[in-house]
Amino acid sequence: MGVKYWHQVFNPYSDVSSALISSVFIAVLTVIVCLLVSVPAGYALSKRSMPFRAFWMLLFLIPQAFPNLTVYINIARIFYDFGLNGTLLGVVLVHSVHGLMFSVWISVAAFSSTDPMLERASRNLGAGPIYTFFHIVLPQAMPGIIASCIFVFLESLDEFTGTFFVGAPDITTLPLLLYTASMEGNYQIASITALILLVPSIGFMIIINKFMKPEMLSKLGK
Amino acid sequence: MTHLLIENLHASYGDKVILNNINLAVAQGEMIALLGPSGCGKTTLLNALCGFMPIQSGCISIGDRKISTLAAEKRNITMVFQSYALWPHMTVSQNIGYGLKVQKVERAEIETRVNELLSIVNLEGLQDEKVTALSGGQRQRVALARALAIRPDVLVLDEPLSNLDAKVRLNVRHEIKALQKKLGFTSLIVTHDQEEALVMADRIAVLNQGQIEQLGTPEEIYHQPKTAFVADFMGANNKLTFSSLASLQQQISLSSLTQSKMQPSFSNKSTPYQVFFRSEDVGLTTLSQDHPKLHNETDAIRILGDVQQSAFLGGSYQISVRCGKHTIQADHHENLLEGTPVTLCVPAGALHIF
């Protein structure tokens, strides 16, 4: 009784430890993939002059517009052709599809809320567009981008359906472990896993609260 | 010696023409004010100069270097932005030294130059402050120092004083002018405030609807406006309109007008005659019209009226006088009661007729 199950969970050779490690690893990789897309996309889409702007914005929303299950089953079917099922890369990609909605939309809002005059001032003083982007624009958008990373990280950590269809049984993340544990009647293990999943969510929510500026939210979808 | 040359410049947003055939030659070390109401194209002209907006046709050159097709970062024209556009994530010295850092100047040299600029704009000791901690006037100086740091060929100032308090504005106005005299940089300043233009500029270009209405020294612009728009914009707050030469002559003794006041097409013009003069040039007296003291040959207008309203301006009173169908504003040293009969005299030299 008591802490017995906690010992079992935190045993270095337990399923929970390895699931925790792969969960975090997948989440970090998902954040990186999302950043690689959302930073350039967010900057480009924050420009009013971008052609087909509304179309690109909608494109990132579309995966959320259909029932999860149908989307993920079809992704799993497509990934099967490429041999991505049961691989880490496959799971990271499926998480990214979901994460990109957050990261792109929040990045667009973050870049839109930066003052274009700051960019002009930099060009005016002899800095090229790329130098300006990294030294002036990106630092201004950083709080929003950090917030988007946290969202993507948390979403990836909690993701179940996509991981189940693409990753199982080779990849086991915490939500999958939670599922199997409760299916097998190991409610204590399931409860502890659920508690572990709660920790980063609460921690990051406090950080997001610090980073998200109200004026950034007002730029969402603009 | 011409330093900055703008020739036949045209620019538009879509179908809307913003700049229509702008020609301007700025000498080395000269300060030119671009003066005009909102929407006259003055800020667009600065943006076209700095490469922030494309031009339709025309040419901009500095010395013998054509810059109109260059990217913004290659022009070496720096701007003091209306909002200052300081980078909030950098300190004062990082802001000022940015242009030098971009040019890969050595760190020690940047520091020397930044300190030199800090003392020029009187901001010593603030180099490590975040710019967000500064007051409006201090931010303005940081913006100025930042723009001067890379020794630009031309410095442009976009309404640099509009975000400052009235009192600070008067000081900064003189500081910028003194600095310009001392360092001898060539500059263009955009403003909608005629007083600011008169005080700061060597020459003023009055812009209206994308065209330069008149270019001249502050004295020329003030005393010899070439068009009705310039007269009106430069504070000639009295405007009398006459439909024909006959009705004009009823009111104004043209014989007292010098020949220079007459435009070439003066006697056979189809549009109404417009007469402009300033309230400060109107002589107001409570004496009757034919009083011997008022016998002055240079007066072009002598008219009777009733006081309609009186407003205290601090130094004087501005009196609205109803004279028949016209209302004339006159400056006067004392307050007058409504309905007081007065005589107004305007010397011929103060009139601008179009």
C-alpha cells in the first residue's frame, strides 16, 4: 500500500519511465518540426500582401475540421505506404499535423503584433532583410513563439488517437500507457500516470500566462 | 552645391496619385522643411526617399550616385521616425550602435562613437537604460543619435516633434536646429506645423495634393505666398472673396497696391478674386472712418464694422468683426464689447491677392 505503486512507476526499468522518456522526446521533436514551419510561415502570413493568405491560414486548420479518428486512420494508411508506422518519425509527424494549427496561428498573431516601423528602422540603418529578421523581428515575436512551443509541447504530450494509430504497439507514450494500464485494470498505475501528465500542463500554463500578451490574442485570425 | 536631387518624381497607391512630379534640389548642409496638411504626400515623399515605397517614375540621386532603384538598406539616408521606432529589447547604446554593428565596425570603435553621440544629444549616463524606461524627449534624442551614428548622406525627420509635450517641443526644436548647424548634416524635415517649419528650416517646400506649391526661404513663404493655398496655410486667416474686379475695387483701393501684388492675368480672370491677410496686420480702432488720425495713404482697405466676438489669446485679443457680408479677424491689445463699432485698416503690403 501507500507508495508501493509510486516505487513501481519510478523504477528506472518500468514501462512508465520509458514511456515518459519517449513522450518527452517526441514532444521536443514535434516542437522543433513545428518551429521550422511556423516561424517562416508565421512571418510570411503576418504580411498583408502575402498571396492566398486566407487559404494558407485555413490549410493549417483543416485537419481539425474533420473528426480526429477519420483523419488519423487515413494518415496511418498513408504512412503505412511509406513505412512510417511504428516509427518515431511517424509519430512526430502526426503530432506536428495537430501542433501546426497552434504554432502557425499563434506565430501569425505574434508577428502581426510586432511594429512594422521597427523593421523599417533596421533596414534604414543598413541592415538587410535577413539580419533584420533575426535581430529585430524575431526578438519582438519571441514571447508568442515561446507560448506556441508550450502549446505544441503540451498537445504532443497528451496526444492519444494519432499515436495509437500510427505508433502503437512499437511506440508507447504516456497516454498510450495510461490507456493500456486502465484497460488491464491497473488503476493505480493509470492514476499516477495521469498525475504525471498533469504536472507539465499546470507548470507551462503558468508560464504561458506570463508570456501571452492580450494584444497578441486580439491579433489572432487577423 | 546640390547634394540631394529629386527629379520628376511620381508615386501612387493603386490608382491614387500621391506624388505628382516632385522636383527638389537640396544643397549640402541644408535643412528643408516639407510642410503641408495631412494627406498632402509629405510622408510618402520621405518613404520614397528612404526606399520604403516604390516610385512610378523619376530619379533620386545623392551627388552622382543614383539611389532610386536601390534597396532601403543601401541608400544611406536615415530617418527619425515619428513613433521613434526604437527597439524595446535593446538598451540605449545598443540602439544607437546598431547601424555600426551592421557595418561590422569594431566593438571599441562603436563604443567611442556611441559615447560621442550620447554627449552630443545630452544623454550621458543613460547608455545602459532600456529605451522603454525613457521619457518622450529622451527617446527622441536616442532616435536622432541612432540616425546620425552611421553618418548618413541625408537625414530625414518625420514629424519628429509631434509626440512631444508643447513645452519640450520648443526646446527640442532649437536643439535639433543647433545640432544641424553644428554637425552640418543635410536634412529634410516633415511637418504640418508652419511655425516649426519657419523656425527650423533654411528653405520650406509647401506641399499640396502631391505637388510642391512653393519652395523658398521662410521669409519668402511667409511674406510672398505664390498661391492662395500657401497664403492660407501660412496663417493668412482672413479671406475675402469677390466675384468680379468691380466688387473688389469697391472694397479695396487698388491704386495703393504695388505692381508686384498683381498677378499677370489679374484683370481678366474667370475665377473669383481671393484676398488674404493676417489678423496681426489688421489695424483696429474705435475712431470713426474719416478721423484725420486715420489718414494713411498706404491703407488698401478701410472698412467699418461691429465687434461680433472677442477671444483672449494670451498676448492679445482676437476680435471677430462683422463688416457687411464679410467677417474679419483682427488682433487687438484690449478686449472689446460685442457690438462696438470699429474701423479696420489693412496696409497694402499685407494683402495677398489671387
